[in-house]
Amino acid sequence: MTKITKKLNIAVLTGLISVSAALSAPQALAEKQRKGGKQGHSAEQKFNRLDVDQSGELTLAEMSDPAIAKAEKKLTRKDTDQNDVLSLEEFSQNRHGNAIDLSEIADEIVLCVSDLKAETGDEDIVVPGVDSFISKEEKFNAIDTDSDSSIDLTELEAAMLTKATSAFDTMDIDDNSSVSLEEFTAASTSKKATKKAIRQCVQELTDED
């Protein structure tokens, strides 16, 4: 995979798919500011937190282990009936209610982000593909590998591990089986710029006023 191809995949593989969560960022930021908190952490702080052995390089295990742990927390948080599996309704819920389905305006979002990148000249913005905005039902079915209309911990862990592995491979620009701080920071910068552009476009396209 070329460096250019990898950069084009960074935003999608580092969480762009869950863009509806990004739409809640203004509310979350406002709440943090109200409580006197700071907005998130720097890429270097996140890198250091993941770099368990303090080697200055991230291994696949260091990136995938937290993802697996996150799967269990996600299941616990969303499993409202406490039956150890997620239904489509539970899976579709986020902290602010039902996640927004952007699949019907996916083409418009892609065009808007492309135009915004051209207008701003921001090369950190990565224009996503239409498949980045599949519906919650499509995401649910992809994770529900045994097609029993529910997602258990094993399936959720597998999905999170696949996502973490893809993100790792994308960040590892020089293909040396590790991610440096520079590579991690570049991916983080691209992700932030892209999510900001998508959020702006979604708000413009869904503004009822």
C-alpha cells in the first residue's frame, strides 16, 4: 500500500464511520467547559498513554488491547436490558439518543467535503467514500456475524479488533510494523480535520432552517 493510499484511508479507519457521535461534540464540549474541563488530549498524550512499554513506538498489541477493552465497556453501556447482547435498538442508541442515519445524504456529504477541501486548501481533510455513511442497521448486520439479530461480546470484540488493526496498518506509513509519534500525530491531525469538515457539512445539509 502506497503512502498516498494510506493517507486516503486514515480518516475512515480511525473512526470516521461513527460520524453521528461527532455531531454531539459541541454539546459535549459545552458541558466540559461548563465544568471547567479541557477539550480532549493532545495526540502526544494519547500516544504516550498507548505506549505501555514506553519504547517510543506503538505495536499492534498496544493499539488493539485497548480496543478490546473498549468493546466490553461499550456492551455494558448499551445493554439496557442486561441480557449480555445488543439488539439493533440498543446498538443504535448513543449517549444523546438515536444516532442520526446519514446514509440517505451520503452523496451530498461527500460532495460537500470535497468542495470544502478545495475551498480551504486543507490537505489534512480526507474526502470520505459513500460507504463511510452506511446505516446503523447495515453496521449492525456486519458485526452480527452469526445472523442471530443480536451482537454479543465476542462479535463486538472482533469488530473493534478489526478496526484497530486497520487503523494501525494505515498509520504505519513506513511499513515497519510499528507506529511512531510522527505517524500517530499525522493520523490524528487528518482525523480531526476530516471530522470537522464532515460535521460542518452534515449540519449544513440537515439544517431545517
